[in-house]
Amino acid sequence: MLSKEKLKELAKLKTKKGRKTQGRFLVEGLHLCEEAINSNWETESVLFTNLFQNSPAGKRLIKKFEKRNVKPIPVKSEVMSKLSDTVTPQGIICVVKIKKFSLGKLWSGRSNIILALDTIRDPGNVGTLIRTADAFGIDGVILSSDTVELYNPKVVRSTMGSLFHLPIFDEIDLEKTLPKLKNNNFEIYGTDVKNGKDFEGLNYSGKICLLIGSEAKGLNKKLLNLSDEIIRIPTYGKAESLNASVAGGILLYEITKRRHG
């Protein structure tokens, strides 16, 4: 059973401050919890309702947690609702320890393509871009200090488990980090909807860091000045710009297609 003190402690993980203080976060739903337990991230405990436990998928997943020596904690539906970030909880939440990666290893190792996000505050966009980066085999994702927090529940859900598949670095000062990437032979490709070169006309054979900025403001001038190339996606309709995650997907496809095509 879950004590009131323990519930109060876990409820704090619904806030950014609580996650940062405790060094862990909540993962909700069957698919995401299965992704967590199948990864090399540390899962501390798993909470589930009686209804979930009695379902065929629930029985199978809970056995998997038990085999990994993860503490199973049955809870009532009311408790699940208090911890859940969704309107209709699926009946399972696991507590996962935040994993830290070495940023230095990202640029000094075998990485060839990195995605960096600047001032993107929509959780859905960030999660979708991480998922897209995972799909195209990108070596790592960097989130600027003013991008939405990586462990925001909506970001975690939007990654569809890709959070556990590749190194992601959050709260990074890009103005300090980009010069280090350049010193390790990365070319910085900034994006600008108005003043960039047509993205299809460039060579993407080297080590690349692709910078995506917010839809509202784009990349700031300092980051554009640090860019080796500034690219854009030509559009032919009346919309002023593309959604950040859509634009990122198009560019990542083009860059990786050149490597594998």
C-alpha cells in the first residue's frame, strides 16, 4: 500500500520543481511504462490499479517489472487519478530516475547528426521532434535552457517512448555549446524562414548540428551568427510558416536521406 507521505512525495513529481529536487519523473500508460522497463533507465517503482492488473496486458507487464526487481505498488483508482496527468488514466504509472548524459561525449564520440532546439515551449512539438529524431537515427538532441522541460508530462507522452532511445540534454546554453561543437568539426545549420538558403541545394555529408527555433520568433541573432549555413524550406501557399515539428521532420529526413540514399 501507498502511505499518505509517499503519495504526497510522488504528487510533487507533477511539478518541474519536484522533479528537479527528487531527480525522478512519472511515466504514465502501458506503452510508455513498457518502453521504460525495456530501456537501460532505472525504474524505481510501478503503481497500478486492480483493473489494470487483471487485464491480460497488465498481467504481462507487471510480471516484467517484477522480473527486473522493480517494486510493484497496487493503488486505488482515486490515487491513480491524483497522480495522473491525463483525463482518463490507463491504470499504470512508473517512477523513473532522471538519467544524465555526458555532453562532451556527444561531440567527441562518433556522433554525426545532432538536433538542437531553441526556445520551443510547446510540449507537443518538443516531444514530436524527439520522436522524429529517434526515427531518423539522430545521435542526440539538445534542448536550450528556455525550451520546455524534457520531463514535462506532455513532452514525455509526445515522445512515445523515444525519450528512452537516445541521449537528450536539457537546460543547455546553446551560445556556449555551439562553439564547442564547431571546434569538434560540426557544421551548424541554422534555420530562417525568410533569409535562409533552399535546404535542398546543400551538401549534408559532414558532421551536422541542426538548429530549430520557435515558430513565433525563430532563432535569435546570436545563434544565427554562430551558424555556418542558414537554411529554409520553401513553401508555396499562404501560411507564413510551418509548425516547428513539421519543419524539423522535413529537414531531418532530407539530411539523413543523403546519408542513406
